Amino acid sequence: MKIAVLGAGAIGAYVGAALHRGGAEVHLVARGEHLRAMRADGVRVKSPRGDFVARPHATDDPSEIGPVDYVFLGLKAHSYPSCGPLIEPLLADHTAVVAGQNGIPWWYFHQLDGPYEGRRVEAVDPGGATSAVLPPERAIGCVVYPATVIESPGVIRHLEGTRFSLGEPSGAVSSRCTELSEAMVAGGLKAPVEENLRDDIWIKLMGNVVFNPLSALTRATMVEICRHPDTRRLVVRLMEETLDIAERVGSRPRISIEKRLRGAEGVGHHKTSMLQDLEAGKQLELDAIVTAVVELADITGAEATTLRAVHAATDLLARCSAPGAGQDRAAPAPVPA
């Protein structure tokens, strides 16, 4: 089995190291100091489950790798429409694309029975740009539960979790899902193949759609948001609205809001990926995590008034914090004496 990890950051390098440890032929695509460190010393994983080092091939040139059986996308979702030159050398007719992304995937309505089957989600597939690069027929859905960070170039700190839920958009238990699951399990991961992966997407999204924007707006960690009485009530309201939208598109995630809150609080003083991106001056992953959910509210007629307000504030934050933002703003008009 030949696997390429396109975007071998914190999650990508972790899953690539695990797959390599399990016996798969793995190729990591990365850049900069992180790439140089992985080439020199391998991927060094520090984990409460046991530290290990894996030495898969690492490069910044996918043409060195050639066609593979699976591409694991470790890129942010907003990078998907422009990833064509990187992913094309990796594709054969049979290649599956495993999108380890947060939020609503571009393939969400692909092969989903019901009134919205085949509908495009503009927030994550603007004008069909993502589908043109990543045809939904190639997609294997993946919900990523582990928390990891790049502690230093080439060094991945695994904080918690080993589960990567997999699933076909159609709900079929396919051989390509089963074979990938077996390879991930061989590397020490949990990789259940779910017949209804969209329920898992919403379980994860219940947290992402709430804690990511609130943490970016407040600079607070997940546990701080949970333990502040007013923001805890805000979290509950946002999760209620999110579950309403999920039900309107045919999903009924089997988890209570209180259990989801306890899980988030148990993570402790962990900064969400959106807060980390904000502090690093990177583009916020807003479209897949929040904007797409608001779009589904529009499609289904859900009110989602609180979610819309949080989205508006976070969207403005993203625009104002983007690199170069504010440079062309006109100076304020003088106030008459």
C-alpha cells in the first residue's frame, strides 16, 4: 500500500508516522524547517502512549512520489481549491483522497439520499473549484479526533486521541475503506469504518463550530470557555442550533450536549486550531467550520440566530487579521471642531 500525506503538519506527520510504523509505504509532502528536520531525523512522536520515531520518505516535490493508492490531505480546507499542482502527480485512476479536515467537507451532499443530494456547498466548493481538483468520487471521509501540535520542526507532540473515523459518502463499507482502516490499525491508530460518517462529522462539528470561533474572539482556551457561566450558556445555545441544522439535513448525532461539554472541558487548557492560526498570523479556517454551517442553515430554513451572530463577528475578525489587512483603509475623516 502506497500512501502520500499532502500537508504533513501536526496531524499529517502523526498519521504518516503511524502508517509507516505499521508497514505502509508512506511519503510525506511538507516544506521549510519542518521538512528539513524530518529528512534529517525522521518524524519524532512524543505521546502519552509511548514515544517513537518513524523515517518515511519526505519531500516538497510530489512528482518524486508518483501515483499512490491513497492521498491523505493534511492541508487546511481553504487550500483545497488551489492544491491541483501538488496533488495531480499523486493521482492514478484508483487513487482515493482522504480528507482529514475539520467542518463540512466539499463532498457532503455527494450520494446523500434526500432532497439535497448532489447540491454544492459554496463555502467549501466555491463555483465547483474544489470538486474540479478533488472529484467527490475519489473522496473517503475522515473525522480526525486526535489532538497534536508541532512542538519543534520534525517533532510532533501527541496530546490525546487516536481515532480517525472513515467512511464512504454513500455509506457503503468499501474495500478501499477497509484496507486503509487495517493499515491505520497496524500503526496503532483506531480507524472504524462508519456507515453513516456524517453523524461523526456533526459530533466533531458540535465542538469546532462553537469553540473555534469563541476562542478566536476571546483568546480563551476550551476549559476557560466551559467554566465561565455566561459563555457556557452560549456554548449550549450554539450546540442546540447546530444539532437543529444537522437534523434538517438528515443527521442525528448520538451524543448529548452535556457529554460534549464534558469532553471539551476535559481537554483542559488547549488552544483550538483557529486560535493557534490567529496567533500565528495565518488564515482562519472559517469557511468549513462556521460559514458552511450557516449556509446549511440558509438551505434548510433554520434560524440559527446565535450562530449567525458569532459567524459575523468571527468573519470580521478574519478579515481584519488577514495578512495585509488594513493597509489600504482610508484615514478617518477629521472631526469638525
